[in-house]
Amino acid sequence: MAGTDRAISVLRLFTLSRPSWSVEEAGTALGVSTASAYRYFAALVDGGLLTPSTKARYILGPAIIQYDRQIQLTDPMLRAARPIMNDAIRTAPPDTTVLLCRIFRDKVLCVHQIGDDHAQPAVSYERGRPMQLFVGATSKVILAHLPSRDLRNLYEHDRDRIEAAGLGRDWSAFKAALSSIRKAGYAVTSSEVDLQRIGVAAPILNDRRAIGSLSYVIPAAHESSTTRLIPLAIAGARAIERAMQDEGTLDGQSAKLSVESPA
């Protein structure tokens, strides 16, 4: 298992800001010998998760594309949500984007988005882009439905960001802010992630814990539509849950939050 953990740690080194690594660089970053790093790289290359690039460097490999296609075809939440999102966009104001997001460790990932036929600026919740939990309706509605233990861990590690997001200056205020969202069953924010854009989000739940969210992102010019979209977002989220339950897949969707200690 130690070798497996190291191999996963190697993959986590590959980011948008640093998409290629040499074996020696990775070994130094992980604090392991070059010989050990070569073994991890060899295993990942053999599995197609890494591939040689140029000048003895490596990048993410083609197997990830294969797995991404499999997710697109088989992910239970995505399969359940697609037709519901297609219906949702038809009743939305112009220039709307509808998002399906899920929690991943201590971040939120967009797994699918659709827009209308109008030209519109891209939203920051791009598919596969990690977004923080504390800003925006899409994330906050997930955050509000996490277990108290996970929230406490998040608060201990991210007090400054939580306060900056307006979610409270202490633990009691943080809990109260999230309780308000949880009781309402939805979240609405304005210009927290993208300027002049309003987010309207409802949680997708498994045993009262959010595993994702369904969101409308609309231009601020259509703020009057917010009241109409709130019940539609809630109804859409509940419909996704029912569709997943009908397939018998909902119980397997909940993933434990992992909060890393600061470096």
C-alpha cells in the first residue's frame, strides 16, 4: 500500500501550473530516492496514466482520456442528471448555464454543464476545475450539508478563507450560516465567483448529506428570475436523486471528505 500511495502522490504532482515532471524532480518533491521514483513512474507509464514527453520528462497519459470517456458514459449521477439539465435549460432566462457539480476531497468539481443557444461568457465552474467550498451558491449548498465533523475539520484548516467568504468569524457563526442554507434547502449568491453572475443552487443528497449540486448561473440582469428558479433547482435536484435511486446507485455515491493539513 505504501507504494500505491506514493504512485498516487506522483499523479497529484501533475497540475495545470506544472504539467510535466522528470523522475528526479518528482523524487525530490516527494522525498524519495530516484530509484524509488523510477519504479513509481514505470508503473504509471505501464498503466497508461503517465507518458513520456520530451527531454526525459513525463506528462499525464492516454489512459486518463479513456477513463474520462467511461465516466461520461457510466457515471450514475451524470446519467441521471443529463435529461433533467436539458429540461432545466429550456425554462431558464437567456445566457444561462446549468451546472452539475460534485464534492471531491475538500473541493467542488463541475462534472457537466450546458448552456442555451445564446453566446455567453464561460463560467468559472469549468468541467474538471477544482473550486473552493466556501464561495458561490454551487459550493455553499454542498458545504452546508456536510457532516459536523467534516465542517469542524474544514474550519480548523481554513478559518481565514471562511471568514473572507462571509461565513462567520468563529465556529458558532460558521455553523449558523450553514444551518440557514440547510434549512432553506438552496443557496443564492451574486458575483461571488463570476462578476455580474447569480448562482442558484440546490443540493443533491444521499442520506441528508450532499454528494453534489444542481445550479443555475444567470446574468445579473435577470435577477428577477431568481425566485422562479429556486423551486426549479430544488425540484431538479430531487429528480436526480430519484433517478439514481431507481437505478439502485445512490448509496454508492457518497464519498468521505478528505481535508489535508496545510503544507
